[in-house]
Amino acid sequence: MGLALGLLGLRILLALYLLASALARYDRGPIPIWEIVLRLVVAVLVLWKAPLLMWAGIVLGLLLIVLHAVLTGNRSQPAIS
């Protein structure tokens, strides 16, 4: 029971991160429109009940976050200069 609850919490955390960054249109840098749409779809998949779709969503979500971080590199600027 505890493991399932922990996994659910992590899934919700990942889905909220994807949703928030898509709606803000910004992660480590501006997000293109295709990535916004993909993040929204993946956030739904992460919360899906079917295990195959859920795990596909988790993998895709983590790949999206890493891909965006690699592509933007260290171009992010601090909020206070």
C-alpha cells in the first residue's frame, strides 16, 4: 500500500511539473508549441490507469525534461541580475 501511494505521489508530481511548465510556456527556456502540446498529452498519460500507458508517459515525460535541458544548455538566466 505504501509503495503504491508513493508511486502515485511521484506520478502526480511529474504530471504537475509537465502541466505547469506547458502552461507557463517556459522550463529552462522558452518552450516551442509542439513541446507544449506534447507535455500536455504526456501529463495525461502519466496519470492514466493502464500500466502500459502510465509507464510510457513516465518515460516520455522524463525524456522531454532531459531533452529540453540538454537543448537549452546553460542559456537560462537568473531572475536577479
